[in-house]
Amino acid sequence: MFHQLNKNGSRLSFVIAVALSMAACSHGANEATETAPAFTVDNGLLKVPSDSPLRKELVVQPVEMREAPHALVFPGNVEADPARTANVLPPLTGKVVELKVGLGDHVTRGQLLAIIDSGDLAQAYADVDKAHDALDLAKKTLDRARGVKEAGGNATKDLEAAQSGYNQALAEFNRAQTRLTAVGGAPGAQAKRPMQIVAPASGYVTALSVSPGTYVNDATAAMMTISNLDSVWITSNVPESDVGQVAKGQKVHATLMAYPDQAFNGTVTFVNPLLQSDTRRDLVRAAFPNQDGRLKPNMYANVSIDIPQPAQVFVPESALLMNNDNVSVFVEVSPWTFERRTVDLSYDESGDTRVLKGLKAGDRVIVRGGVLLND
């Protein structure tokens, strides 16, 4: 943040000239003519006379008062969006006889992924056939009971029993058909053992755990994972000390080693309510569009989150002067009259520095050449 003299040769010559002119003032007895001082000091105020050459070197500007976010940078990595990720589970057990896709393939919703030879599927078809036959019998029994009742030769309880039998047979038939549909069968088709596994969503096959000839014995174990990567998450690890400043909706800028000259822009969509017990960090996720597929899961990233800040005074770094352990600026208190004022600084942001204390809106400071007044 701190400042150096202009290395231009003419500037150095000017400083030497000013110093010589000041020295000449103290040795007027030996000089034919006296040179006017470049500036005078009176009760801590530095005054630049109208004929001083410093007036051409000093640049005075009012300070800026503005709101600007402060960027906090954290490590992160690219992840697939869980809301766009589907695990493909086998509805029934069996043997994989054909595998139609490979790891990394792009699939569309409803596309055939694998064929499994499943005895359980054949059993599901058989259950439908049995339930259908029972329903037909129950329907005939009910019709016969109604006919007898209308002829006056049957008790009401017999008709009610027939009606109950029909209702139960219908319920069982509907249940068997629903289960057959759930496991990939086609109601009304003839019984068959091959079971077709289709894609539940469009995306890429990002994990694959089966191959032709293997048995699928656990209906809770995923055969493969399909991830839609049109939109991805970049998850950053925010330390406990900073997590209070991060909130949903803040702007995020990410850079990756694969694309060092490009910044990807997104928005904070999720702040984990729980810290990671082992790292004491919070997982903050931001959504990024990824239609071109350049952001790949498990890429590392540097994540910059814009933290809103109140309106503050900003000054150029060229206005700041180091004096021992303090930083000061020259403030114009009247035309071409300046006082040195110590300032407390905050963050440096893109060439300007936030001032916490020492300046207020409307103050005019020397932003160039102040080192010429510095003693």
C-alpha cells in the first residue's frame, strides 16, 4: 500500500532544486539574491506560496465516499448438483445380461441402460395373471349371485359375500399390476424374464458399478449414477471465523487452474447450517451455469465471495505516507494550506484503500506529490 518517489529523473532534479532553494534561504548573507521557500510551516500547517514551484507538482482531489464489497477468498472444488443427480437402482434382483452404456456416456431420459434376466420379474407377471384369473372368477360369482337374488332364491348375505369377494379380487389385481409397472413390466404383455433398466433423467454416467454377467442381488445398491452437469456447484470451505459474513444470495467469482485467465460468476445458494467437525469449516455452495461442460466435478477452485460493506471513505494509495509506525495524508484546510493527518486503514481494494478513521466525505487530500512535503 505504501508509496515510492517517482523515479523519473526530472522529479529527482526538482527535489534537489527545492532543497537547494531552501538551503539558500538560510545563507542569504553569502548569496547575491535569495530564493523564495517552496513551502513554509506555521503551527503545524504547511503553506505553499503562490510563486512556489510545488504548485505545479501537487495534485489535490476530494476523497471518495462509496459502498464497495470486500472480497474474501477461500479454497473450493466443483461438485455435481445433488438435485440433478440420480442413482439408478435395480427394481428387482437378477443377472446383468447386457450393459448399453459406459462410464462418462451422455444419456437421455428413458434411454435403455441395461437388461437384467430376473426371475422376480417373471414372478411379477405371474402374480398379475393369477390376480386377473381370480378377478374373473369373482366377477362371475357376483353376477350369478345377483341373478339368483333377483329370482328370489338367494339371501342378501350371499350377495354381499359375492360382492366382497369381487372387491378383494379387484384390489389384488390392481396391486399386482401396479407392482409390475413399478419394476419395469408392461401390463397386458406376456410374461418375460428380461427386465429393462432405463435412465430416470438426462445427464452423464458419472459412476458405474456393474458389468455384463454380474448379479444384482441388493436392490438398495446403485448400479450407476447419472448427473446432469448443465449446472454445477462450486463448494468452498469457509473458516469458522468468517462464516458469519457469508449469506445466501451473495455474488461469487471462481477461478480454476484449467482456466486461469477466466472468472466464473455465480451466486451463493446454500450455507451449511452445520460446521464440519474435523476441519471446523463450513461448506458454502454456489450454483454456476455449465452448458459447455467446462466445469468438471472434482476440479479445484479459488472462490471469491463479495461481502457487502457500509459506505466508507476511499483514497488512492498514492496519497498515503509512512511516518514511523503511522500512516498519514496531507489534508487541505484552506487553499494551498495543508495539515498532516493520521489515518486508520482497512482493506486495499483495486488500487484504492478504505479509510476507517481520520477522513470524512468532502475532505481534499494531496494524491500526488505529497512526498515533497514529507519530512
